[in-house]
Amino acid sequence: MTPETRKTLANGLWHNNPALVQILGLCPLLATSTDTVNAIGLGLATIFVLTLSNTLVAATRRWLRPEIRIPVFVLLIAGAVTVVEILIQALAYPLYQSLGIYLALIVTNCVIIARAEAYAAKNRVLPAAIDGAAMGTGFAFVLILLGGLREILATGTLLAGADRIFGAGTDWTIRLYDSEHHLILAALPPGAFLCYGLLIAGKNVINERYERRRKKHTVSGS
């Protein structure tokens, strides 16, 4: 793995994470993260669309005139989203129904358009594909964390409704606690913002501790 590839992966997964650092794509992130299964479904769809759209943009960038590049980007992204939508509708129809309009709205996801403009339109196909996969995985990771956190707080379960992705009869529900007083707020829009804020705060704390340790080792080493 080249240093450039490692840097691209690190940026997408952590340092420049689209959800925790760039704060992009909040509409699908907050709206569909009501449980883990929805989050996994949209996360996988986003990875696929980001990787494919970045690849298509990088492959056609030499023939695009600057004044029409954004409409062309949207058309390429729409094509990738259509493929994903048809696949999910055919293979996991309950998930397709659960995600609803937010699946089609991946076309207007700021993360995808931003990566097409900022990276894919300026780089070769392979680096663009790697960037799309890294950014998509970083976004999906946050989406799944948020969905898991909200599901645990709201219902006390994890992976409830796995049959929406893996077929009828699949039951991977993990019941973490039984209580008559679940935190229903976590399942509502205000709870989504609060849980999302906790994730951002957690990342900032980890970054500060890492930076503090790095400086400490640098001083002691010198």
C-alpha cells in the first residue's frame, strides 16, 4: 500500500471524515439512523454510489467542459443511485420500503457531489475509486454507530429487523436490557441531533488525547 493510498484511507475514515469533520450529508444521516439495520443498508448503498460515481467522474473528466461539469456529475451520480435502488428493490424489498425517499435522495447527498468536484474530477480513476470507497466507508461507519446508539437507547436492542436485509426468518436481535422506561427521545429527531453531537465530541476527545500523547513523546524523545 502506497503512502498516498494510506493517506486517502486515513482521511476518509478519520481525519477528514465526511460526517464527523466535514459535517456533510446530515439529512440522510439523521433521518435514516433510527436503527442499526437501516443504517447498514444506507451505509452500503452510499459506499457503492460514492465509489462508482467517483470512478465515472474520473474516467470522463478529460472530456468535460468546466461549465457543464456539475450537471454531468449529477447525471453520473443519478445513474449509480438508480443501479443501487433497483438492486435493493429486487434483493431486499423491505429495506427499500424502510429507507423510502432517502434512498433516491442519495443523488443530492453533499458528500458525493463534494468528492466528485474536489477529488475525482482532478485525479486518475484508481485514486478516485479509493477515495470514494474510503469516504463512503467513513460515512457508513458513523451512520452505523449513530443507528446503533439510537436503537440501544430507544429500545434496548441491537440489529432488530435484520430480516429486512438478510431475508425472512433472519433474527439477529441482541437484547441488551429490559426496561419499561426506554429513552424514546433517541428515536426522535431531537435525539438524533443529540446522539450525533456525542459522536462528534467523542472524536474530538480522542484527537486531543492523541495529540497530547504525541507531543509528550516528542518532548521526551528530544
